[in-house]
Amino acid sequence: MAEVTMLEAIRQALFEEMDRDPTVVMLGEDIGVYGGAFKATEGLFAKFGPERVIDTPVSETAIVGAACGMSYLGLRPIAEMQFIDFIACCFNQVTNFAAKSHYLWGAPVPMVIRGPSGAGVHGGPFHSANPEMYFLHTPGLKVVYPSTAYDAKGLLKSAVRDNNPVLFFEHKFLYRRIKEEIPDGDFTVPIGQAVVRRRGTDLTIVSYAAMAHTSLEAAEELAKEGIDAEVIDLRSLLPLDRETILASVKHTNRLLIVHEDTRTGGIAGEIAATVCESAFADLDAPVFRVTGLDTPVPYSPPLEQRFLPNAEKVAAAARELAKY
Amino acid sequence: MSHPVQPSPTRSLAHSLTNDQHLDLYYYMQLNRQLEERMVRLFRQNKIVGGLYSSLGQEAVSVGTAYALEPRDWLAPMIRNIGALLVKGFKPRDIFTQHMGKYTSPTQGKDGTSHFGDLKQRHVVSPTSMLGDLIPVMAGVAMGGRYLGQKIVAMTWIGDGGSSTGAFHEGLNLAASQKAPLVVVVENNQWAYSTPVARQVPIRDLANRAQAYGIRGLTADGNDVLAVYSAAKEAVDECRSGRGPVLLEVKTMRMRGHAQHDPAEYVPPAMLDYWKARDPIALFENYLTENNIGETGRKAEIDARIEQELDSDQDFAEQSPLPPPELAEQGVYCEGCHTIEAEWRRPLAEVMPPASSVEAVWTVSDFGAFRPPAALPRPAISVASHLKPATHAAKHIAKPAAKPPEKTHGKPPVALAPEPDLASAPALRVPFGRGPKDRAFRQEQQNAKDARRKDKRGKRR
């Protein structure tokens, strides 16, 4: 057992998967000699060489396209987006090429696209995105968004070993801010399974990534006021673990969904629809949500703080919900 | 490093083809054409459920290029490359059933047209309708094949229209920077839907784009199957020997509309007449007759075989069932239905250091400094020719780094009168590392100003 940051856990997963399986290769901008913009690939080039850790031109479409091509030969490429915002540049390769390949002509694309995402570090409107919902709407992709070092390592390993294109979002606010003891050696976390982070009876808060921590923080505040919140960390967004959400709502009867992504078309809508379809009779209150604003992520700290949900906003919504 | 575009040595390599191989080319071209003619009839009978895109007049491109590949090589066709699919071993029934949306089609009805592939046997990657996408994908195939030690070449096609996409440039640049064994065939059929090539790009030869990537560019007559084959073979051989990628432009003509719905009235009739007289199959038939290939009934046998094959495959397609509706819900994800296996052709130890190098070496001569483009062919109208003669100040700026222009041997070329030598056009040059924020730079400008002022004063007196 060693205490590691989420960033180190990711680096370990990459290192161990490449060490375990020579079909695992990496492509990305500045991932080789430099070790990546966030140093997530540090040391990989020295260990595995330029044929396996490929520094590419600034061409996201070419990176993802080439990763598709390599996966057709039985390789398991990991493509890095320097910031996940730049995945917009290769949207077509991801959604039309990689995602549809298996359905249309039976050609699996065992590829991982990973990159730092999320706001809270003053990255500004082009380095803070949470673009998960563009891809949740794309059958054929899997979308993973961990919140802990343990999950990051275990889920990244599962993503590498998965036969489908997996988008692996790494919340950059969490990269170096959380530390955790994780077991030595190989372990995986299955894709598509949510986890209950805090047991509670009064209401359910569903969240993921950095907002899972915010939700837990709010839950502790609420506990002092006698409101006992259950907190679910989704970990995987596609496939979505609907069972865990429904089971929780059936015993708390109240649902609050928290995400950093913008409000309209965010995953809260999908979760609310699921609960209304399958557990309407169990609800004692309307479904609440706390989300990012329907704006780009602004740069200046007071603006960014206004954009982001925080523990106070979550607690305030939970108090309202508990009143019903 | 740049390579000027070279017209391919027409037919030079084609002499190495046997008579049987010549007849192979004929077979595939004629099969391609007859198959498509039948599909036009099926379309008119409402038996093709979607669109139908014709490659009439472009058969030599698909067949001639794909014929230069070996069975282990990979290709990814575009919409008008049915001929390449036939060369790679797909059967007419695959094309018929695809277009008719039948359960027996390679995609079981999930996609139509030439959108299908085969990873394991024929090494064909399915296209999408987004033009240019295949180029980075096939660059990845080429890189992956090299990594596994398979010594394969990857080939894909792009139209004159698709060559304007970002994916085309990103893919070609990645392939070039990786020296990936990739042949990109630019099938210049003069029209991107209704837009003529001259209105899409300001250059005559699309293969000229190769220069920008420091790779070889070839052009070939796309209606001469032997010329296409020769050029493609050269490109494939270059790639196989590690000198890829290669950009091969073949000039041809789309003889029908973009698809069946398009009467293509925008095409000048004279243009159609010109190309009709250069029909690739008619040209090749003449060649065969002149060279006594396929006489004694062998060509007639092939024609009969094609008819028979198409009869039986069309019948198969028409008799085939449509897919069960519930198939629509299946196969989005691979859930253990496929095993991912790489075919290693090199020792695993070789891909890891110390056997594989970890040296980060970039060989950039002059550390990337500006070099006068003296060796490049000068454009007819140069940017410099519009500039006024260099001012005093500009001369001063240029002085420290200015080298005398390289001397050319023999007689200096007769240059157009107003065109100054690019190499000595100082106004364009900013010495490396210097600019308006540089103190010495500003000082020099000031000195020049002062000198001019002094000059004027002197004159007044």
C-alpha cells in the first residue's frame, strides 16, 4: 500500500498496462520526452521507447484516426488529448469512425481516449470543459469519469482491456489534490458500476468526478443539521448504472443530481427521466439538480466560482428537497 | 527535403506483367463495369434501397491501384472503388446485397454501398461518408503494421473534393512525419459533386501537395490501367522499402452524376465527349488486341464468366431475405464476440528498449533557421515582385544575416524582368531571433532614419 495522487495512479495504470501487454501503445502530443502536459506519461518514453510512446503532430483527428487504424491490427492504443477540450477537433473520428465501427461492420476498436477535463483551476473556456454529454449520446462509446485514485487506476486498466472505444475523463482539479492509499499490483474496477460513497436515508445525491467530493462535503454539512444524505458516485457514465440509482431512490424517496457539466442536456436529465419512468411512485418530491451554468466556463476566479456548483449550493438544494 | 512531382513512367513497370495478369486487369475492370451497369437497372426497379454512386470511367483507377498490392496489404476504399474491393477478393454478391440492404450482405443490412470491410482475411477497412477520415486511419494501419513487423503497405483513395478536408492534411502529415508505408491515391475525377476541381483548389496537379509533406508525389493517367498500375506499383515498392508515404494523383473523369439522382447537367458536353473517347476499358481492349493478348477466345471466355458470375450473384442477392428488425438493436458493443489479436512478425524483445531506441533525435539542419528558397522552382508571379525596391532601413536589417545568394552553375536563368531574386530580397527577411522588441534592431532602424535625415539636410544645403 502506498499513498498516491490520482495523477500518479493514472501514470501507474499506463505503465503497468504497457508493461503487461506489448500491444498497448500510446499516441499524443508531447507525451514522449516531455512526459505530457500534466506529466501523466512521465517515464513511459524512457521505458518503452518511441515506437510505443508516439509523439504526434498537433493533430487530434490524426491521433484518433491512427489509433483506430492501429486497433484494427489488434493493438490497444491509448490516445491522449492534451486537454479533453480538444476532443472537439476530432469529434468526427470519435463519433462516426470509432463508435460505429463495431455495429456497422463488426470491427472492434479497443481504444482509449484519455485527457484532463473539468474546471476549477482557472483554465478558462477552452481548458475546462466537461464534454461528456456529446459522447453519451453516441452509441458505441463507453464513458468513464473517476473521482478517486483507486478508481482511476482500476478503471483505466479496465478501459485498456475493453474491446470498445472508451473515453476516459480525468478531472484535473483532482489530479494532485487528492491522495489515497491504493494496493500495490494489479487490480481493476469494472466499467459501468456506480458506488455508494455514503449511506443515508433522507435523500440521494447522485454525482461523479470532482462533484462527488463536493456532494460528500455537502452531505457532512447536512448531517450536522440532521439530514442524512446518501451519495452515489457514478464513476462510469456510459453504460450508466441505473440499478444503483433506482435502488437508492427507492429507499430515500428523494433525488438530487449534481454535475459540473452545463445544465441543459446534462446527464441529470437522463437520470431524472430514468427515475420518473421506473420509480415515480417511490418519489416523495420532484427531482432536483445542481449543475454548472448554461454558459462557457469563464476564466476569472469569481466568474468561475459562480459557474461551478459547490458544497453550499448542493446543501441548499438538499435542504429544499428535504422539506417536501 | 522536397520531391518535385514526377509523372510516373507510363507503363514502364507494366511490361513485367504476364499475359494472365493483363487479362486479370481486364477481368476486374469489366466485372466492375458490368456489375455497376446491373445495379443501375436494379436501381430503376427500386431494388436498391438507398443511393447508387457510379464509378463509370474510373474502373482503371480502382483496379490498377489495388492490383499493385499484395494479399497481406491493407486497403480502405472510397465510394467509387468497388473495383478495388473486387481485386481484394470481395464478390459481386457482396456489392449487390449491400446495396439492397439484405441480411446476407457483409454488414447484414446495417450499412449500404461500399461501406464494409474485413479485418482478418482481406484486410479491408470500411469507409465512412466523411471524406478524408480514412487517411489518418490508414496511416495508423501502416504504423501498426510496421510496429508488428508485418511489412505491409496501406492504401486508400480520396477524391479531388476530399483532398480539401482537414483530415486529409492531418493524416498525410502524420504519415509523413512517421514515414509510414501509406499510399494515398488522389482520384481526381474533375468534380466534387457539382464543383469543378478548378474552383476547389488553385493548383493544377494535386500531387503537388506532396511537396508540403516532404514526400513523393506522382501523377498518372487514370484512364490507362497500365499507367495506373505502374505508378501504384512504384508507390507501393517505395513504401515497402521504408520510403513512404507516397501521394499518387490519377487524373480521370466521373462520367455520371454524383449519384443516380444527379443528371450532372453542369458538366460541359465537350468534356464528356473528350473523356468518352478515352474510356479506360476500350483503351485497354485496344491494347490487348494490339499485343495479341487474350485472342484465341480467352477474352471472350472472361466476358462469359463475368455474365455467369453476375447472373448467379444477382439472383442470390434478389432471393436473399431482408434482416430481422431486432438486428437493429444488436452489436453496438463488442461484448466478447471478438478476440483482439495482434499478428506479431517480429520478436517481442525488439519493440522494447534496449532493442528499440529511446534516443530522441531530431535532425533539423541549421536548427530550423530561415533559408532562402533558391533551390525551389520560382512561382511565375512572386510575392517579392510586388514589393517596392528595398529601402535603406531594410538593407540594414538584412545585413547581419544576409548571405550572398548561392551561385548557380552555368548561365544564369533568364528571369522575368520585374522579378527580383528571392534569395536577395531583403525586405522579406527578419534575422533569426530579432524583431521590433530587439534593442539592436531598433537601434539600426534609428541609425538608418538619422542617416536619411542627414542626407536630406546635405542636399538642401
